[in-house]
Amino acid sequence: MELFQLSRKDMAEFLLALKGASAKAPKRVLQEAWANAHTKELIEGKTLPAFIDTQIPPIFEKLLKAENHCVGFSLNEIVQLGNQIEFSHLSSTTVQNWVKRDVKELIGTPQHGKKYTIEQAATLFIVEDLKASLDFDSIRKILKLIFNNPADRSDDMVDPLHLYSAYAAIFDKLQHDSCGGEGQSRKLVMEMEIQESAWEHVNKFPSLEDAQKEIVQNVLVTAALTVFCAHYQSLAKKYMTATLFLQGL
């Protein structure tokens, strides 16, 4: 069975749809994500066999049945949802440690009754991405520049869900764009494109002052680069695993 996973861009859009902040319904987001991953089957008219061979995670089925815009998550549900994001690896123990100790001040207590909000889930997904390159002290420092009181999102420069959506879009765009040049010139082109794309997203937040825009831009660039890091680490592990397996080691 094929595991149905989402890109970060698709996950961000799915969370926005669950919150009622997207023009698309949550189910439509998942349908489009699946279709984009099966272009060949769509062209060849083999959508039914392909879909039957796809394992739809129970967490998606559960969330699609939830009341509109009234979604909360247990930590286990956040872990289940987070593991549907490509090259993400969450465990319940790890996330519990984050909430109780490592990023306690960023997450706070459950804000949706006894459950965590969509924004709190997005914050944990951001932490998962940033830890590919940063230590927890650095993560706390840069995110506290943007997020303030987790119980009051009105004082955030940018709320966690929109920050996640912004750098997910940057990564998705750069992942599908080809950078010209070789070696050092290619690295410079990629870095410049990330900076330019981050600035475009920053300008979508009109309430930010100039100094705040620079902070948000730098955090977006940092987050996008750490996702690239996680992507290549995951790719390297796949090749290593395949090599050892095929050699019977």
C-alpha cells in the first residue's frame, strides 16, 4: 500500500482549510494533493486502482468528519498528523518533551479545551523543521521574536500557521524551480531566490513595521533552509538504507 503524505505546502493549506481560512474545503485540499502526486495515473486513466492502493491515514478521515472550523488536537493526533508530512519523523515521547520542557513557553497549555489549537500544532511542526539545523536555545530565541503569548495570538508579528504556510510555499517553489549555474554560483542563486521569495511573503503581512519585516524575512529564510537540510538528510538515509538492504547488511 502507498502511504499518502503531504508536502509542507499542502499541509499548511490543509490546516488553513480546517481553520476556515482557505477558499478550499479540507477534503478538496487532500484531493488535489493526491491528484498532484498521481499525474501519470490521471493521464493514463488509472485513478481508481491508484487510489485503492493508497493508504489514507486515519487522522485525515477523523479530521474530515470534524465540525467546521472547530478542530482541536491531542498530542498524539499532532504526532499522527505531523508524520503525514514528507520527511518528518515525530514521536509522542519527543513531542511531550518539547511541550513540557524544550519549547514550553512557545506552546503553552492546551487552548482548545483540553486539546491544542491548529496554531499550536503548526508551532510544533515549525519546531520539528528547525531542529534539523538549530538547537533548542536558538529555536526558542528566533521564534520568540515573532510569537509572544501562545494564549493570545493578537500580539504575534505573524501567527504560527501563516509563518508555516509562508516558508512551506518558499520551499515548494524552490524545490520545483531549477537554479542556473554550478557550484558556488548555484548556491548564491538559490540563496538569493530564497531571500526574494521570503520578502514577497513578508509583504503579504501589511501590519508589520520595517524592523519587523526584516525579522520575519530572516526567520523565513532560516526555516526554508532547514527544510532543505532535512530533505537532503532524508534522501541520504534512503540511499544508505537501500544500499545496505540490497547488500544483505
